[in-house]
Amino acid sequence: MTLNESWLDEFPHAPGLCYLNHAAVAPWPRRATDAVSAFALENLRQGAQDYPRWSRTERQLRGQLQCLLNAPSSDDIALVKNTSEALSFVAQGLHWKAGDEVLISDQEFPSNRIPWEALSDQGVTVRSVSLGAQPEQALINAMTERTRLLSISSVQYGTGLRMNLQQLGAACRARGILFCVDAIQTLGAQPLDVQQIDCDFAMADGHKWLLGPEGLGVFYCHARVREQLKLTQHGWHMVEAMGDYDRSDWRPAASARRFEPGSPNTLAQQALSASLSLLLEVGPETVASELDKRIELLATQLSALPDVTILSDLSPERRSGIITFSVTGADLKPLHRKLMDAGVICALRGGGIRWSPHFYSSQSNLELAVSRLATLIGEARDNNASR
């Protein structure tokens, strides 16, 4: 597994730290930290004297996100606080009728469940579908004449199961069902083409695989459905004639900026744009290929450990940047705590311990994480034997 040294230079982690938690909150690359530092210093010395340049960063960020999503236009891109906000824009924006149905999977993170369940007072039913051995077919089989919208995570957060979004998009289009994709566990890790999957909505936070800060995310809204969403927030930034403060009349922007009511998060924009410049510099295909190599390495080494069972589906069409495993006879909560104490930063998800490296993670660092896990498993086995 080759490694470009410039990638490591972007992530000068503390010695001995094994960061395997990009599916939760990722560390920033050096360039994002530098961008924020320079922005803070600029504010200290001159305030908003150069605000027009900040606006250029905002436009640049829209273009970067358009590129990563392969959206038809940057007009399809809204900058939002997080995935939950974007999902709520869809849930609260559509005109629902009593009896309408939303389909989700039984593995969704609460962000892609609660906004839909909150529609119960409008007579909307949420059906959670067990994915089983044929996830897409299970969802398609569950579609009925009442199904108004399918909302699915591109990758399930617990086990890392990757969905065939193109198949689901085609099924939704054939049935007149709206297609919403929570892309937070894909965008920045693997290519995602909103045109190819033919989705109506897609959203993601910046703080996972995109290597950016919390508090800034993306909402893709297809032009064909943009005006179907009733606006639930209003302000100076979402109007068509933004900047013309003397006008008494107003109308929402034709672009997805209509979902951005007030002042932008200029600080986070500096960081996220810098992080995306790295991902685009490396190239989405290279990022995905390098990440896949690291998942393969971890799968090989974890499989060689006694009592370790990999819970993730690692077939090529299902594999993502997440590998989740359990340890026979082990209480996973204390084991996870000990891994964290040992500098292996990871999460307890999907019925096991979830590891999520990124494209820059070095082989030696991944091997160190496996070695520390092996040591902890051995210590637990020795303790049990001595009782």
C-alpha cells in the first residue's frame, strides 16, 4: 500500500494516535487549520474590510460541492448547518396528505428517522424496512401507491453497508416516488453522482469524510422539485435580490440559496473549502481506491485475530469506508473504552466496534491499531483464564 508523503504532511497527528473515526468526526487537514488561522488573524487586524473576498470563498465552496456531487449547477447547492437541517427542509417543506407514507431502512441514524416521524400529526406514516440479504429489493418491494418518498442513507452508519442508489433511484422514478439520499457516509469517501442516481434531494455534513468542521453541510435540491418545498425559514440571504436592502418587495431566490435564510458561516466556509481542495486535488476516484485498500488491509488483519468477527459486508459492491467487528466473549463497551485509552480512536456502532480510516491512513498506523486490539483481547483472555 503506497502512500503519498504529502498526504501525511496534511495530517500531523499526535505520535501513536490511530485515528479510525472518520465516520463520526474527522480531523482537519493542515490546510484547513491554516485557513482558519489566517481568517482569524484577518478578523483581528481588519475585521470585515475584505468581505467581498469571503463571498468569493462561498461561491468557490458551492462549486467544489457541485463538483463532488456532479450536480448540474451550483444553483442546486445550498449551504446548511447540517444533515438534519436539510432533511427537515424536505420533511417540513413538502405538502403532505393524510395517508402518505415515507420509507426508510431499519438501520438509519436518527437524523434520517426523526424528521419523518415528526410528520405523524399530519397523518404521515413512516415504514422502517428490514434490509435483509437483498436491501434494494426489500425497499422496492415495500413501495405502495401510498409511498410518497424514500429516504435512505447511501451507506448505513453502523455496519457500513453501501446501497445501490442507482437501482433505488430508477425504481423511485418509475413509480413517481421522491428519492432522498442521506449521503453523509459517502461524500468525501467514495464518488457520489446525483445525476446518475437521479435523486431529488441529497445532503451531508462537512465534518466526516469531507474533513471539515461541524456546523456546515450541503443540501442538493434538484431544480424539478425545488419549488415543491414550502420555505420554513426566511431572511435577507434567501431572496433573489440579495444585497438590495432598500427593496420592500421580495421573492425567494430561484436557486437553492432560497434555503439559506441568514448570515453565512464564513469561518466554517474557509475551513471546508480548504479541506475540499485537498480531496479534489487527490481526486475522488483516488480517494476511494486508497480507502478501499485500507479497508482490505484491516479486514485481512482483523480476520486473523482470534475471536474477531467482521460484521460488515465486505463484498466489492457493498464495501464502504467502514469496517465493524465484534469480539466473541468480550464486553464491547469496556473494550471500546480501552481502545480509546490506548489511542485507537473509534466508535461503538452497529452491534460492534466501528473503525473508519481515510485515504491518508498509513499502513503502519493501521497495523498499530490492530496490534493494540490484539493485545487487549489477549489480556482479557488471560484475565478470564485466571479467574
